[in-house]
Amino acid sequence: MPSGMSPPSTGTTATSGHCSLFETNIRYLGGLLSAYDLSQEKVLLDKAVELGDMLHAGFDTPNHMPANSFHFEPAKEGKLVPGVDEASAAAGSLSLEFTRLSQLTGDPKYYHAIDGVKKELERTQELTNLPGMWPVFVDLQNTFFTGGTSFSLGASSDSAYEYLAKMHVLLGGLDPAYEKLHTKAMAAAKKHVLFRPMLPDLSPATPPDILFSGTVLSNGKIVELQPEVQHLGCFAGGMFALGGRLFNRNDHVQIGEQLARGCAWAYASFPTSVMPEVSDIVPCEKPDGEPETEWDNLAPCAWNATRWAEHGDQVLRLPKPFTLVRNPQYLLRPEAIESVFILYRITGKADLLDVAWRMFEAIDKATRTRFAHSAITDVLTTGYTVKTDSMESFWIAETLKYFYLIFSEPELISLDDYVFNTEAHPLKRPTPGQEAW
């Protein structure tokens, strides 16, 4: 067992023999740490330590990479092994919570555990099939092998990127590695993953200045963009804006605004004024004859009805320029309002309050039931929406929190004083003189 590591507590009886290290960390450990930071109730820190010690045992593996599939009996026996096809988000999204636990307790073991993951991110960042980014799935069992070919800021990879700039914040910039990791990743994402949609001619009005985040397939030689828009990827606007403000990159703040407004535009485009889980959209393409090296992949382009119609009759029921709705559900997700909130706190642009209010009214109308709010089956519905009788915890932890905070005074959970984990649990930034570790 690594130095300082204790076996998981067996003081309670679990109803399941395993848990997700990633989900338990971001929801429960993050929640306990945040509740302590906000209230200073010691019992909450005590419980965070108890849970943190259990999760720390997830690093008791042959190579000290985290075992996301955390099975309790093998953990007790020191027989956990990391996965061979693990979501990069699961590996890269333990750092904020473990670091904050070390800061609050003075025990470096939690920070040292996640620092090993950071070193692997550093080592492999330029060795992947899309240098600067890591594939959606990585092999943690075999020296963080990163031979995957799919790259995205969406599902299964999102918060691995989100936490890079936020770790810089939580550590007060004491570890320069996180700025370097973030900067390289954002450069690769800007070049390959972000794209501008081909928008209809709104003459005499000007089409909105918006961007989206897609998915890239790359074998190291051929890089192919799939213009798939995931609701999960809507967090990227806030990430670019926050990183731009932290590292004095006004161009990244602008990209963050274009991304955040892109998701807000997507909301307004559908009959319910709510964005679907996953959809496809027509991207701007490189003009014929223009050299690849001179083409700006984020530059606007003219509307081409032929390109849109090439996708078949199904486009006729979709708002332009969407070509396919792969998953028409709305699951009460927070990522779009998260980015609008962060952008508002950073820029102070008052029209974002109107954007947020229109989003809130649409979500409330589409998802409200007698008792609470529910996910819905199809955002293309006109009139009554079919509910799924499901309300994920992130509806209250994240979506409603961001809506509440955007209409609150900026001093309430100020971004100068707190950093949000990926479940919207605010963690206190150490003040000068405190241990930032």
C-alpha cells in the first residue's frame, strides 16, 4: 500500500459491492468539502476525511493510477487494478477534491495521489493521436496508454480538461504545470475540435457569432471533425472564458463567449426552446482551393441550402442548420447555463441575464410536473412534453444553483473566492498565507 494509505472503512454496510470512484468523488466528497467550506461545521470535514480515506484506497494499484471501478472487497485486500479502457474524465477529475482535502487537513497524501495522474497527463500530452489532447478513453493499467482515436470536450472526457485551469486557481498558481496543460489542450481544441456552424442568411440581420465543440477522429495522420453537438460539451464556453481571464488571453474569453452563446442559440432553435442531448449540425467548410495552413476553421461562411439538404428528408423537420438529432432528450443538464453564468461573472454583460431567463422559463415550462421537474423525452415536441419520471441529482446541485447564482449579487460565491468542482460544489480558494499545496 502506498505511503500513508489506509484501507477503506468498514463501519457501514453498503447496499452495493462497488461504486464509481469518479462519481463518488465529484458528488459526495466534493459536496462534503463544499458544505464544510461554506459552513465550517467540523462534522462535515470529519465525514469528508472518512470518505476521502476510502477513495484514496482507489490509488492502491500496481502503478498507483486510480481504479475507477471501485470494488470494496478487492480494495480491502489491496487487489484493485485500474481499467484498460477508462474515461479520461474519470482519471483527470479527482484533483480538485483531493487537493482541497489536503489543504484542509494538512495531510499531503491525497494531493500526492492525484499528482501522479498529473505527471502522466504531462508525459503523454504530446504523444497522442491529437497532440495536446487526450483520447476520450485511456488505458490506465498500461502506463496511461493513450492510443485512442476519438477526441472530444464532451462525454467521458469533459471534466479532465475543466479541472486543469481550476487546479491552477485552487493552488494559487504554485504548480505551473496546470497552466501549461490547459494552454496546450485549449490550443489543440481550438484548432481541431471547435467549429463554426453554417447559419442561414438572416439578411438584413447578421447571423449570430457562435461556435460549437464537436468530436474529432484522428489516427495521428488524418484528422476528421464530426460536427456532433453534445449538451455535455456546453461547459466548454465557461472553461475557455475562465482560462482566458486567468491567463490573460482575451481571445479565449471571446471564444468562451462564442461557445456559450452557441449553446444558448441552440436552446432557442428547438420547439421547446430547450437543447437536445446530442445533435448534428452543418459546419462551415474550407473553401475550395484554399490551403489548409491558411484556413481559419472558426471563420464565418455563407449559407448553402444544398449542403443542408444533402442530409435527407429528415432535415425538413429540424431547425436549420441541424441535420440530425441523435438523442432528443433533455435530462435537466446544467452545462449551458453553467457557461452563461461564468461568462456573466467574467464579462458583466447584462444581456446574458436575459439569455439566462429565457432559458430558465423554457426549461421550467418543458419539465415541470405536479411535484418537481423531470427529464423529457423529446425537445422537438410542440405542446405537451412527455416526462421520463427522472430527476438526476445535478438538477438541484448544478442547474438550479447556476440559475440562482446568475441572478444573485456577484459577491455571492464570488469566482475570486471560490472554484466550482464539476458538480457545481464551490470550494474555497486558500487566502495568502494559507497552505495551498
